[in-house]
Amino acid sequence: MTSTFSFPTTILSGPGTLVELPSRLRDLGSSRPLIVTDSGLVKAKPFEDVVQQLQGQCDVFSEVTANPTEKDVDAAASAFLDSRCDSVIAVGGGSALDVGKVLRLRVKRPDKRLADFDPKFPWNSLTRFVAIPTTAGTGSEVGRSAVIILGGKKKVIFHPSLLADLVILDPHLTIGLPPGLTAATGADALTHCIESVTSPVFHPLCDAIALEGIRFITRSLRAAVKNGADLDARGDMQLAAMMGGIAFQKDLGAVHSLAHPLSAICGMHHGTANALCLPIVMRFNAGRKPGVYRRVGEAMGMHESTDTDVIDAVQILLNDIGLAPGLAARGVTTSQLDILADQAWEDDCHRTNPVPVTRDDLYHLYQQAM
């Protein structure tokens, strides 16, 4: 068996690392960055901290929506070109990071719509990109892909050139994150780690990274939700989210196929959607592949545990952080299940689920999650 492994991103991690931003930008040859963020964050301290480090020498695009669309990307690319910027700094959660990544494709080829993205095109020499997450969930800061809604459906745009030139993980920037969002983004990181480590794709480096991410989440997610000023817990969750983002280059599973339509159709936060589907899919997988979650249990500190023990522990963790099960309680109706199942079946993530699934399986999983 032959394989190719690559982890090239420069990552600065720890309290106070944001102060290195100006010098690192100079090293990248940047003098006029465009900050990409959302309207809510521009009023928050993390955004102010970033702008302060740049001493106002930047432009700002703050119109990223919670589930970004091609319109968001086009508008951000226009702002970049109109202001004659030379780099992109994405500040915020996964939505801002994803838009910051892919706007560079539009800058390089303004004549091409994102819906017509060609992964075979030589997308080399994209403008410089710095990712500064203020949540701890998506891991988008270290990913080679972005999720954008195109034509009413969530689409994954993948290319190695989308990788950031620099990532700054400063836990001070996550202190103001509300408990509910801390929980949802943390559940997202947990799902990334569990799905990647159980994917049948061969990638032992990703497996090891995902298992360590699970250990960090088990140790610190409850504490981060309970006390947002706990820098140790916040730092652990940033590292865990980053680990999940690295690990899922190995691929994901059926949880993400179910979660993506819940965001595109129902407007649900991606991390919340993952949390509501994760235990249901885990039970489905364990019923057809006993022992599939043994290593997950070990990473959670559970030795000689059964799949049921592990799934119960995951559900208890989600309950403890306020993510009790029930799609209906969050506005999903039975009349939506058919269209949700259709989109879930079209989503490629389930193709690397630990066990095969059918469209009917996905429909019934939604029913169980209601």
C-alpha cells in the first residue's frame, strides 16, 4: 500500500500569539490585508484585538452569513479587488474562514463563477491567507476545503491551494464565545474526530490526531461551556478543533451527510446539526460493525468499553453541554424529511461511513433523530 501524507500549515498556538500577526504579515509580503468576518463579530473584542494589532492598516468585509453562499464569496472578492488588497485575514468561525479561503479563487479568476469551480485548474499562487478562528469547532483554519451553499445545496470546494499560509490559535480570542455556541462548535469538533477516525480510509496520521482531539474534548469541553474564561479549556478546544480539521482530510461519514441539509434547508447551525445526528448514526454503525468505536472509547478514558458504553458517554456529554436530542424541538418537521434525505444521499460524506448506507437508511436516521 502506498500513501501520501502532508501537513504543511504554520500554526501559532497559545495565549498571546496574536501579537505576532504584524511581523508574520510582513514576512508574507502583505501590507494591505482584507479582514473577512461577520457583522456580529465586528462589535466584539476579538475583532477589535485583531484590528488593533494591524493599527488600522486593513480593509474589512463583514457581510458573511451564518451558512455562506456564493453571493457572500462574490461580494467579498469584489471588496478585495475594489480596495486593492494583497492578502486575506479571516477572523471568526467556519463561515468566515470558508469565505476567506475561496474568495481567492474568485480573485484569481474573476471570470469564473464558484459553481463552475474546476479542481484540475492549476490554482497556484493564490493570494496570501491567514486564518484566525474565534470559535473552536470547524477546524476550517487548517482545512483544504470550504463549504458554500450553491444552488440551495451545501457544496464542498476542495483544493490543496486553499490551505492557509498562517493560522493563529490564541485562546484569548474565544473567551467571549457564548456557552451555546461553545457547545455547538465543540460538538462539531467531536464529530469531526469521531467520524474521521472511524472512516475506513487508510491514514494512520489522521487517526492518531483524531484520537488526541477526542481526548482533549472529553477533558475540556464541559469546562469551556461552564466557564468561558478558562484559558486552559479554551486552548484545549482550539487544539481539538484544529486536530479535527486536519483529521477529516481522511474523510467523514453519514453524520455530515445528514447535517449538511439541515443547515442548507432548515438554517440549523452545523455543529448543532452534527450533535443531533451523531449518537443516532453511531448506533446505526455499531449495529452493523461491532467494535467500531473501541478506540473512541479508549480516547475518552473508557477502557474495555462496548460500543453502547461509548455512544451513551457521547450522548451524556452532549446533554451536559445543552445539546439534548430532538430535531423537532429545533423546528424540523416530518414534511421536510424527504427533501432532507434526498440531499443527504447526494452528499458525498456518507461514502466513507464505516458501513454502507442507502437513501432509505438516511431517511430513517432522520426519523430517529426527530
